[in-house]
Amino acid sequence: MERAALLGKPARAADVNVNLIAANFEFHIDLPTAPEDPTITVTAGDVIHFRVENQDATLHTFTVPHFAKNESLPNVGAVVFVNVTTTTADIGRWQFWCDPHSVGATPETHTLMIGFIQVNSPTPPPRQPGFEAFVAILAAGTAFAVLTGLRSRKKP
């Protein structure tokens, strides 16, 4: 049996595709009629592939300081592609916004044209029997053999 199977394999990172729409001074996922201020939830290690599209005639940006991203969407129909690779150092909730159309004193307290990236801890794989199970079976077998051997010695 393969050692990785005994120890449990770590969860595999996912590619998360997000179609983000900038329209009417709000961010939406997939459609301009979807709820505003979206939260994209991923697991540490995932790669987020943003497709950000400007659907109005106003200059917008896609600004995510935590991930050092700041892309301009100068006019209607402008599209940018932004990849964000997450790690365990990114666990938490991170805000993104449109620079000209949001306000806030600090990077995580903006209001108006905003959204969030929620990076969760990876779930550890379920524990699978490994070395401990082998030792327990070996101990039980040894005890059985010793007891059987003692019984056979006592008989005349």
C-alpha cells in the first residue's frame, strides 16, 4: 500500500473562476442584477481567476491591496484578467474596491463599490489508520501468541 494512502493526502487546491461585473457603481458576480458587495469564499491554496468587466461608461478599478492588485477598467466593455494565488498566510477576510468610487480610511474599511475575498483554512484530511493501527494489531497478536504459548506449557 502506498505510504500517502496510509497517511492521508492533503486536499488539492482548486481553481476558482469569478466573473466580476463593475456596473452602476457596484460590483456583482456574473450579472449586473446580482447582489452587490459580493464575497468570494476560497480555501487557502486556491487560485482565484478573476475576469473583471466594466459594464458602464465610467472609469473603474479593481483594487485589492492585500494581494497587491490594482487594475484599471477605463471604459465600457473593458475587461481585465487577474489571478490571485492564496496561501495560509492569507487566511482571513480581504476587501477589494473601485478606487474612484469607494471611500475608507484604511484598506479594510472601504464602503460603496466594494467586495470581499474570504480565505478559509484548509480542512485537514480525515485521519486514516496508519502506523498506530499496525502497532495495535501487532500488540494484540503478540498478546494472543504469549497467552496461547503459556496455556500449552501448563498442560502435562
